[in-house]
Amino acid sequence: MAAKKGRSTRSLHSLGVACGLAAGAWLGTAEAPAKLVTVGFSPFIISLGMVAGVFVARWTVPMMLKGTGYILEDLREKKHLIVWAILAGMLWAVANTLTVFAIRNVGLSIAFPLWNVNSLVGLFWGWLLFNELRDAGARQWVKVLGGAGAIVAGACVLALATAHAPAGAPAGTAALGILAALGAGLMWGTMYIPYRKAYISGMNPLSFVTVFTFGELGTVFALAAVLDGGMGHVMAELDRARPVLFWLFLGGFCWVLGDLFQQYAAKYIGIGRGIPLSNTNQLWGLAWGVLVFGELAGQTGTAQLLVVAGSLVMIAGAVSISFAEAPESEQASWGAAMRRECERYGLDYVRVAAALQGDDLAMTERHRRRWWEYLVGVAALAIFVWLGLGAERAPIAANPAWMAVLSLAALVLLVLCGLLLWRRTRFS
């Protein structure tokens, strides 16, 4: 029995690691359309366009994978988590808007690693609130704290790289970009509190993100209306951005795929480990920024070296944290946190424990697909087709060969990790 439990734990850890890597690929790819901010589009319009694509994807992907009946039952059983999901969506929306400002001021390849300090924030909350790393032993602490130190050091190196910005850049823009990226990291790191709270209560990630999207869409609309000249100006700017809305919608869809993998990583290996692993998105951000958009072409050799070195140091830190597999003693502490949530909200401990192992087959079998769910999926696809018909090539210089290579690599990870999730958990 113990041997079987050990194999199951290792299986879930491997699955969480795979989900984290796939999340990095798709979260990194999703930020590429944000480059449109460099050609005159408002950061609020960029964020709003992406969130519109996110909204469509967050409804259709969970519905197609598990069915509406499953999602609604999961939400009814855990009604107390609905407000937490909305709060998480609001934090995400603020963070995403800040990332657009950061990209405008310091570029994608530099902004990406800076906002990935969210792993430090998530690590702290995981330890404080959910017993992550409690009773883990000195070896695991060394791995995690060593990785955290590397992430901080890498962020400092990347911040230093902005001192080598091309001549003629407006004064103070680099500093504002750094602050925007770090602010996004703080928001995203705090957002993981509702994530982990939901999963130690047995909620499916697909149910969580369905509600999550209301918080993010409402907040982005509010930010745009209040800070970008009112709704009349926002609608006029959306009309002006009509030729590139397809790319923003596509970016939002890619973000949902990455976020879903990130959610599964947080569920199965915790936010202290799963989030740093998903922060390999900085590799993808660096690749898109440098290989596709040529961001470092105008930089000095010293600046380029600092960006690459800082990214590698941060990646090494994330890897160190993510491969610190939780021993049985730490998992017992996780169980105590789960029992606390069950007692507080009257949940069935046995069912919640099974859900955390990826086993809710009985609930899945109670809900079959309905014919109208397929129509909703077709309607979502029709929106993308309609936007695609009116799309124009974005006015940004890009290398199509590298774009194809990076897109293909992300698709390979999507298929492989999707199959792993299906075979091990049926997307539970």
C-alpha cells in the first residue's frame, strides 16, 4: 500500500512539473501580442482586447473538457470559493495591465523576468497560509531558498541591464517599466492565495477559472473606463484597434491554456513549487522578444549579456525550487491545511482528498455532454473566424521563421501535457 502511495505521489509530482513547463510555454507565447503597445495602442486597450479573448476561452475550454453540468455541480458544492475566484480575477486584471506598461517601457525580454518575482510572493504565501515547506527538511529548504535567492539576483541583473537602454529614450521610462513589472509580480503572487485555497478544498481548476473570468473582465473594463478617458473613448479606441483584435484575442486564448496548466501545477505540487516552474515563461518571453522581435538589436553587447545572464540565473533558481519534491512529512502538513478548510466550510474530507489526487471519476460520470454545449463551442470558434477575416498584419517587424518554430514547440508541449493530464486525472 505504501509503495502504491509513493508511486502515486511521484506520478502527481511529475505531472505537476510537466504542467508547469507547459504553462511556461503558453504564458510566454501569450504575451507576444502585447508588443502592439509599441506602435501606439493604449495599454488599456491591449489588456482589454486580450481579456476579451480570455473571457471567451475560459467559458468554452472548461465546458468542452468537462461539461457544464460538472462545472455547475462543482461550484454549487463550494459556493464559498466563488468570491475568491472573482478576487483572483481582479488581481490578474490589474497585473496584466501593468505588464503592458512594463513591455512598453523596457521591452518584453526584460519585463518578463522582472514580473516573475511573483514566485517569491507565492512561495511566502504558500508557506504562511497552506503549510507548504512545513516539516520538509533541511535539504528541501536549501533547494527552495537557494532558488529564491537566485531569482532575486537574476531580477537585479536584469534591472541593471535597463541602464544600457538606447540613447534618446525618454528619461524615467525604464524606472517606471521596472516598477510596473514588479507591481505585476506582486499582484500575481498574491493571486495564488485563492488558487491554493480552491484546490485544497477539492475544486477543479476548470471550475475555478470559469468564475475567475468575471473578475478579470469587469476589472479591465473598469480600469479602461476610469483611466483611459471614459467608455466613449474606450469604444473608439477598440474600433481603431479592430484590425489587430484577432491577435489580441489569440493572445488571450493562449494565456488561458497556459493558466490552466499553471493551475494544475499549483494543485498537484503547490504554489511554492508550481509557480516558479511556470515562470520558465521568461525563457519563452526572451525567445519571442529576441528571436522574433529583435528587441536586443539596438542594445550594447554588455546589455545583451546582462539580459541573458540574468534570465539564466532566474531560470536556475526556478528549477531548483520546482524539483524540491515534497516529502511525506510535508505532505502531512498539506493534509492538515486541507482538513482545516474542510472543517471550516463543512466539506467531505475523503472526497476532497480524492480530488487532490486527481480522482473524481464518480462526479465526472454523472455529467454527460449536452448538444447545445457543442453549439457554444462553434460560436466561440466563429468569433475567432470573424475577427480573423478582418485582421491585418500587425505593424511590427517580426521574424516569421522563428515565430513558426516557437509556435510549433508550444503546440508539442500542449499535446504531450494534455495527454498526460487526460490519462492520469481526466482533467480533474
